[in-house]
Amino acid sequence: MEKIAVIGAGLIGRAWAMVFARAGHPVALYDAAPGAVDQAIGLIRDGLAETRHFGLIEESPDAVMPRIRAATSLEDAIADADYVQENTSEREDVKRDVFSKMDAAAKADCILASSTSTIQTSRFAGHVPGRHRCLVAHPVNPPHVVPIVELSPAPFTSPDVVERARVLHESVGQVPILVRKEVEGFILNRLQAALLIESWRLVDEGYVSVEDLDKTIRDGLGLRWAFMGPFETIDLNAPGGVADYAARYGPKLTGMMQGLTARPWEGDLVAKVEAERRERMPHADHAVREAWRDRRLMALVAHKRTMDGQD
């Protein structure tokens, strides 16, 4: 099995360690912050136990944990790795520095991937000699539960590297997609941004409350989108498929969205949404609700796997 290095032991790094270790890969985990890896190891064990409880893995944490080791330095983690997943600060200067160090430490055929949510590969890896083996592998939080991974190479990234990364992620149970051209925010964040911008506008202009808008997604669109994408949704929502849907609804839908502008998320608008959310959920319950979210996601993923097998 390929050897994996995970750089950064925060929330995303811990999840990546689980993803690769539970699939049988040896994982070296490193974080520059003192004590971060030791803390992560305990949280990883808890995370593995929870995913096993929901039937998402078969092995016990005791069987998986020996595959994860605490590396003493970035160079120690990367020295014999075949694939590196970087999870450092969402800052271009930090990532440029980290990729310089990783490129110098890694063997020639090692893939260097970043979990960045917003920064294109060409912005943080264009300066390194081994830039051909660099790309973005952007997950969704939490990646050990939500399987999508956006592979976003730069024009200089080798197609072989992209294919090897795709095969690796698919083999560990993730769902890789290819971002064919570099774009800020990649695919998922741009789709999320479009929905969020309209959500804030509808609340700001008094059409709906924060909670009722959440209900619209949670108990409406989200139910379909849990197992179908938007194009399959519209394909099934008109007797003649996509072309029929476009003819019936295209002019109306595109027309209603023309000329809209996005108000900045600041000041009284943020205060309004914040107040409605805090009324619904006190901030003291934030961590509890995060854990609830993860359990719901695990149950949903388990259900989808069961239904996929039956279908």
C-alpha cells in the first residue's frame, strides 16, 4: 500500500489520517504545533469508533490505529511517502513555504496535494522545481464522512499525477471529481456561494426567516440533493428530460435571477442572521450540534450505501 503523509493535524488533517489508515495505508502525521499530533491521535481513535458504530468501517480502532504514526518533523513524515496531503493555514504565503519544503523533502515520484478551499495550485506551487506533481485535493468537512474530493491541477500538473491521485482517492472510498480548469473556490464552494448569496438576500429583504429558509433546504431541496445532482433533478422533473425542462422553465428561472446584486455580509445584516441563529441555537451548544451533524451525516452515508446495494 502507498505510504501517506498528512501535514497538519487539525480537523481536516485528522479526518484524512482516518480516511487513509482505515483503507490500509500507513500514515505519518505531522504538525508543527507542539502537542497537536498527540491530541489528534486521541481524537482519531474516537472518530474511528464512531464511524464503526454507524457501520462505515468494519475494523476496530485498535486494528486501524497502528497504521498511524506521529512524525517528528515534516521531513520525517515525507521522506518515504508516496502521497502527501497538506492541511496548513489557508494562506498563500504559508502554503508556498510548505510546498517548497515538501518538494525538497519528498522522493521524485511522490504526489503533493493540498486541502486548500480557495487557493489554486498555480498560486502556491508554481515556484517549486517539482511543480508537475502538485495539485489541490479539496475535501468537504468532515472528509472521513463526506466523500467528495475536488482534484484541481494547475496547467503544469502532470496528467499522470492527476490520474494517480484519482485512483488513490477512489481506492480509499472517496469520490474524486476533476476540476478541468483552475477557478477560484473550485466547484463545490462556487455552488455553495451561489445558494448562500441568494439565501442572505431573501432574508435581508424580508421574504423569509433564517429558520424557514433552512427548512426549505433541509426538508426540500436537500432531500433530493442527498442522492441526485441538479442536472439529474431537472432531467427527472420534466417528461421530456433536460431539453423539455429548459424549454418550460429556463426563461423564467434565468429571468428572475438577472440583475441581482450581492450585498456584503456585514453590519446589521449579519447581526440579524446571527440573532436568529442564536435564538435557535445558543453558541454554547455549538460543539454539541457539530457532533450531531456528523452523526446525521454518518447515518445518511450508511443509508445511501445500503440503498445503493439494494438498487
